[in-house]
Amino acid sequence: MTDEKQRPEWVPPDGGAEYTTNVMKGVTGGHDGMLAQNAAQPSPPNQSPRRRQLTVDDYVQGVLARDRTILARTITLIESNAPAHAALAQEVLRQLLPHTGESIRVGITGVPGAGKSTFIEALGTMLCEQGHRLAVLAVDPSSSITRGSILGDKTRMEQLSRHPNAFIRPSPSGGTLGGVTRKSRETILVCEAAGFDILFVETVGVGQSEITVRSMVDFFLLLMITGGGDELQGIKKGVIELADALVINKADGDNKIKAQAARAEYNRALHYLAPATEGWGTRAYTCSALIGEGIAEVWEVIEEFRQQTAVSGVLAERRRQQTLDWVFAMVEEHLKARFFQHPGVQATLPQVKQAVIEEMLPATSAVRDLLRAFEGEGYQNG
């Protein structure tokens, strides 16, 4: 085409046909013209192209074949809160279940600034180079605007994210308590079915999330740093009682001596605490994720833990108990959802809330009124 309207503004007035451009009509209503080219049939006029809907078999076979695209779509399906996706997701999980349970699940937490991402990248890269397949489930803070993940961990783990044996999945916390998504357990199972033999579950390190992650992993690692004042202050937070190992990061340069002193101090304190895992003694270690020192030793501790607990039966019992706890947690979640969606509760709740706020109704009576509204239609708070 040689129409002047199709020539860039920078073309000289005497420019010839060599400056002309070809303009391809875009896809109306869509955002990715490539989708239409990949579709089996061209999209109808004025209709945006859509990805092919996958069946249960497509999801299952794709995950078992280690297709990363299908794996990502399966996790998205699992994380979806849409009622239409629930039945499909549960059937996919049911068929994948026989292929799960062969990985070592490691929870990693620590205060902001402890170097969690650097530590995970150093340890993960080492494991991938050894031939392991690693999945990192990093629970990201949610955007207050889109409610989606800000992908912070994936951008920080640049080297690990490029490794062919690694799979990093940032999941938006979506405002859930402690920042841990309620679908994390299902995501672990999907990754195991896809052949990942090591799973890291990283938390944002804000308190309640540690308890949730502890309930879904085999080994719980607490990453710490020195130089923040009283080293034993962390004992009061309770999270140390959940840990199977304390790792003091950034033990390099001038900070190395301080880190070693902190390790000795923690080990003295840990002697008086009950172990987080039966038959296993929690101890403190030092490492430098920046220069790689001590990283291999940390993994040796995790492997020793797995071997010891597998022989004693503690690991199998822990997983059985975690599955039962998972069942009851989901029961509570569904009951809570049904309660607040009940028409009687929705009709009664505003006046009960107002009465409680105005101190005209005791809290116990408010609970009684709401339960009556839930149990019987037509109840009116009087």
C-alpha cells in the first residue's frame, strides 16, 4: 500500500515505496491477535477469541505429561472461586491424587529482609543443578487494586526462574488470613503429580501464615538474621516453636562472627523448648545465601530429617493428620459460607449488628438470634 495515511510521520516528503507499511486489521474486542491465529476456527466478526476449554482428561494428562502451560492452567482452575469451576477442579484433583505424595515439602518463612528470596534461589539452583525438579509456591501480597499477585518473588529469583527444572508460582494472598491462599494444599498436590520432587512453600512472614504453612509441609525452616537487637526476642513470638531448623542468613563479612554468636545463643535456648517434630531436635545453623556458604549443609539437614522421620513413621503420621485437619478446616469454611449466605441470617444480621453496637443486645444473645435465623425460616429478632 502506498496510501499517505499508512506512512509513518518521520518519512521524508520525497520518500518512495520503500517507506510504506502494511497494516493488519486487529481483533475487535480482544487483546491478543495471536490467539485468533492459533485457534482451530477463525473468530467471528466482533467477537474476541477465546482459549479452548479443557476437559478433565486434558488437565490430568497435561499435568502428568509435565506440560507447564497445562500445569499453570490447572493451578488457576484450582485457585478459582467460581462455582462453575469447583466440580471440574475436584474431579481433576481426584484423578491426580494417586500420583502425589512423593515429594519433600519444605516451608520457608522469615521476617522481611531476612533474604528469603535470595536463600530460595541459592538453594533451589543448587538442587536443580543436581537433577531435582523444584516447585516454589511463593505466596505474594495482593494488589489492593487488582487483587492479583504483584509477582515480586518471581522477579527477584531471576536465575532460578530461568532454570528448566524449576517452576515458580506466585499466588496472590487475596486478603486471606496470614497471606496464605486456601488452595495451597491443592496446588501442592498438582505440582507433585507433575513430577516435582521438592516443593518450597514461602510465606510473607507476617505471623498467622506460618501456622497455616506448618500444617501443610513436612519440614519447616525459619530464616533469621542477626544484628537486630536482642537475639532471643524472637523466642517470644512463638514461631520458633514451629520450626524444625533455624537458619541465620547473611553470615558473611563482618557479620559472620555475630551470626555464629547468635547461633550459639539460639541453640542454648532451643534446648529448653519442646521439639516441633517428635524425635527430631531443632537446631540453629548459619549460612550466606549471597556467597553460597552453608547452603549445601542446610539441605543435608533437611535430607537427614526426611530419612529419620520416614524410618520412624513420624512423617507418614504427620501427613495423615494434616489431611484430616485439612478436611475439618474445609468443613468449617463451607459451613461459615453457608451460614452467612443463608437468607434468614442475611435478613437478621443488620439489626443484630446494630443492637450489639448500641449495647442493647449481649454478644451471646446475638449468636443465639443468628443461629435461630439460620435454623428456621421466618424467625424475626424480637
